[in-house]
Amino acid sequence: MLITIIKRDLKCVSHNLSGAIQPIGFFIIITSLFPLAVTPDPEALQSIAPGIIWISALLATLLALDTLFKEDFIDGTMDQMFIAADSLYVIAFARIISHWLFSGLPLIVMCLVIAMMLHIPAYTFDALIVSLLLGTPTLSMVGSIGAALTVGLRYSGVLLTLITLPLYIPVLIFGASCISADLAGFPWTGQAYLMGAMLVLSITLAPFATAAALRINMS
Amino acid sequence: MTSHYTESKNHTPTPRQIRNSWVWFHRFGSSSYFYRVASRWAPRAGWCALILMVAGVYMGLFVAPPDYQMGDSYRIIFIHVPSAWMSLSVYILMAVSATIGLVWKMKVSFCVSRACAPIGAAFTFCALVTGSLWGKPTWGTYWIWDARLTSELVLLFLYMGYMALDKAIPDRSTASRATAVLSLVGLVNIPIIHYSVEWWNTLHQGSTVFRMDGPSIDTRMLIPLLITTVAMNLYFISVLFNRVRCELLDLERRTQWVREIVHG
């Protein structure tokens, strides 16, 4: 069932590519606004680049969260899936995985281009990629709880932001400090381990909370 | 409110039965019982809070000696520290009572949880404002991105998210359960947020009360601090009970016991 839902999401995305690349477009635009607003100076940009990348990644993830369950919820697909799978946990988990596949994964590929534009030296790319690989699934996991809680509301964008962003703060802190540490020549494995711990914790707990929130809104 | 555990029984339990079983717990699940207890205790707690607060503030301002470094400016701790403690413990109470509501389907505990949120947010705000006023003379700035200040700010965001979600969902029962899940998620996150900002940046002074080798704070300062803390707790109980009373009256407005109260 897990695989079936992910396959269905893949098909949906292939039919509606423009919708799927929106988070990436958003990510690129946000990151390119910072040099315009702050400074084009390469050294200054380099020092704030980890923050820029992580904040943009956060917002891009958030953008895709709003529709995570809502479309299926409104047109009744969620009910059908629930009847077929008999487990909201599986549905939630599958949807989170596809959310990450379409928002987190392309973002990791794209961030290398953005990193060069922000003058991040190539030797920090490993820290950059590892931090995003560990961090973006955590964002999808934690964000899915907020998406499930607001699934029954018509205009939930701002509310979703308000309840989700505070929960993202630890990921933001360690993700950005992972890259900054590498930039400054310090070891960054400590931050990476902590991010890994947060990922494991969120994989363990978040789908349960998401499933509970979906159940509350479906009853 | 249609069903209730103890009221559906014909006999009233003896004191021994109440002591030996969970009956007292189920009693608190009864809206009318909780309403009666809250009505009785809210004013008492309020008066005690007022008396203790006046005493504590008097001792803090006039009896406690000035600090050897900060002079008189430290005296704001008699408000600042209790509010900061309360802001966290109210969140924990909010999450715990929401969990009780989810597990045992008790409406009263949802009401308690819901009533906690604005009070806790007010304590958090109070801690932030007093802390920022205290920061000006001691650190030379109103705001600094220090770990404790930041986690307190995040706590305020968590409260705001809770209240916003509560207001946004029109159906009351759905709203109670959704906010319960959110408060639980927040409860898991609070230590993570706390330690992540702790390791990120620290300027705030370490704890001087909860230490393994006993409090390092002067006893003449500690006593008024403890008195104002107890006063804050009593004040919280008083406000909480009054809010829960309003919640219960609103929730149960179609039941007999509310009609009896409203129409005398």
C-alpha cells in the first residue's frame, strides 16, 4: 500500500509538472533575493549563505506542505485510501515520503547551484549535502503533523506556518551550523549526528501524530 | 454532558471507597462537580495569591539586600523568575491535561487545557518583558539572542500556534483534540528546542536555585522569591479555575445543571 500510494503520487506529479516544480522555483527565487537585499559582496554572502540556504529550504518545504493531505482530503481520496489500507499511519508515511521526494530531494540537487551563486567554496559541499539530506526529511516529517492538523480548514496557509515554524527551529539551528562549522574549518560531524538523531526521532514519532491528527479531522 | 461515571451510579461512594479507588479522578471528570469545586477554590486561591504577592514583593523590595554586582536592578527577579517558571509549567499542565482528555475522553480536561493557553502565553510574555527590562541595565541592551530568551520566545510562538489552531477550527470537539495533539508535539519538542538553542548561544546566567550543591542565592533573596512563586501559582489556579468555569458553562449550556445555576 505504501508503494502504491507513492507510485500514484509519482503519476500525479508527472501529469502536473508545473505544480511539482513550484517549491524549487520558490527556493531559487528566495535565495536570489538575499544578495539583492543584503549585499553582493562575496565574502559577506559566504558568511550568511548557510542561513540563507536553510531558511529558503524551510520555506520551500512549508510551501509544499499545504497541499500534502488537503487535495486527497477534499475530494474523498483520503477516505478511499483509508478504507483500502485500513491504516492512516501507512497513508501518512507514504504521503510524507512522496512529499520529500518532490520537495526535499530536488532541493538538495538544486542547492549546489545556489551554493556556487552564494560563493560557498566547494570543500563545504559535503557538509551542505549531508545536512540537507538529514534535515529535509525531518522537515517533511514534522511538517506533516501541522498539515494534518489543518487539513479540514480552507485557508490554512498562515496558520500552518505559525504552528510549524517553531517546531523547525532545532533543524534550522543545526543545519545552518553544520555548514558554518565546515566553512570555518571546524569539524561538523557533531551537528550531523544530532540531525541524524532528530531524523530518527521524527521518523519514529511524527507519522503517529500525523495519523492521529488525520483521524481527528476525518471523524 | 450526557453521561458521567459516578453520577450514573445510584449510591454515593463512601469516603473509604473514594480513597481506595479512582473515583475521585472520575469525579473531576464531571463538569458540574468540577464547576462547584472551581467556584469554591478560585476566590480563595485568588485572595491567598494577593496576600502572598504583597508580602513577597514587600520583602523583595525592602527587606532583601541589594546585589553586589547588579545593585537594586536585580529586584525584578521576584516577578521575572516566577513568571518564567510558570510559563513552562503551565505548558506542561496544558499538554498533560490535553493528553488526559485524549486518552480518557474527558471534556473537563480539554477545558483545562484550553484555559491554560492564554494564561501561559501571558506568563511567557511577562517573563520576556521583565527580562528585557532587566537586560537593559545589566547587559546594556533590551534584547539579545541568548539561549534562554530565544527558547522563551519560541515558547510564546508555541502558545500562539495553539491558540490560533483552537480559534481556526470551528467544531469544538475537533478543535480540542487537534490542539491536544499539537500540545503533545510541542511538549516533545520543548526539550529539543531548549537544548538546541542552549548549544547555539549562551549569555544568560546559570541557574542559582536548582543546583546539586544547594541554592547559591542568598537566603534573604530566596525567601521572597519562593513566596512570589507560590503567589504566582495560586494566582494561576484562581485564574485557571475561573476560565474553566466559563468554558464549562459555555460547553454545557444545554444541560440541566447549567440552567439551574443560570436561573438560580
